[in-house]
Amino acid sequence: MKLLDKFFMLLFTVILILLSLGMIGLAVDLISFQYLFEFTRGLENRIEVGIIGLIFFLMSVRILQLLFRRKKSKSAVVGNSKSGTIMISLEAINSLVKKLVEQEDKVVESNSKIKIKDNGVHIYLKLVALAETNVPNLTQKLQEVIKEQVTQSTGVKVGQVEILIRELQSEAGTRLD
């Protein structure tokens, strides 16, 4: 979400909070109806009130757009043929990466993220491995297997495979502090 959209959401939420507190104040007689009537009667500059109303309306429409917009599925181009373009979704590549990581018995837990870059897709892995694992050997093996299998299976060029070992566990399910 863009910074301006976040600002609109914050401003709109604060205004709704103030309005709801005002309504609660009216309901429990903390604010008198006479005071509210005098306040609204004092708004003689209708142009300013109309502009503020228009701004709130536009903010509301923008917030509704953000809530109901469809998230586009990102995909990478595999190739072109006479019949058309062949594409594969990043979710499909991510699913393949997860299956490849699951085959490694030294990995207890994994999270992966795929991004499209100029030199191909970049794969980012966060792993939890067993403590007795030779980390350099494991990461090098995973990088090679993932790069080779993703390229071979999907036709997508893999630019980079970054691996972060987030934690080492003494045995499956037990943390090593």
C-alpha cells in the first residue's frame, strides 16, 4: 500500500473515532444537542464545508478501491511460440521450491519467497536446520538443486538463490539456545 493511501486510512480512521466518540457523548448526555445545533449553525461558509465533504467522499472511494481490488498473480515468461506466450506463476515456482526443500532431511522448517528480477527469478529461503548439519554443504547443495530443478522443470532462468539459516535445532522440534 502506498504512503498516501496509508495516510488516508489513518486520517479516515481518526475522523471515524472522533465521530463515534461524539455520538457516544450525545447518547450519554456529555454533549448537548443544543451545543451541536449551535455548532452546525455557525458553519456559514458552505463552500469550505462542501470541499471538506468532497475530500472525505474521495478518501472513502479510495479506501473502498483498496479493499476490493484484485491482487494480480505475478508470473514469469517461460517462452514464446507461434501459438502464444507461455507463462508460469510465481506461486507454482514457489511450490516447486518448497517440495525440493522438503526432500532435504536436515531441514526442519522453511519459508520461501520468489521475486522477478532482470537476470531471472530470485529465490529467497529462510530455513531452520538440525544442529548437526554442515551448513555450508547444505546451503550449497540446496542452491544447486533448486537452481537446476527450477530451470529444468519450468524453463525459467534462476538468477540467484539466497538462503538464510534462521535457527539451528538440536533435534526436530527442540530449539538450541
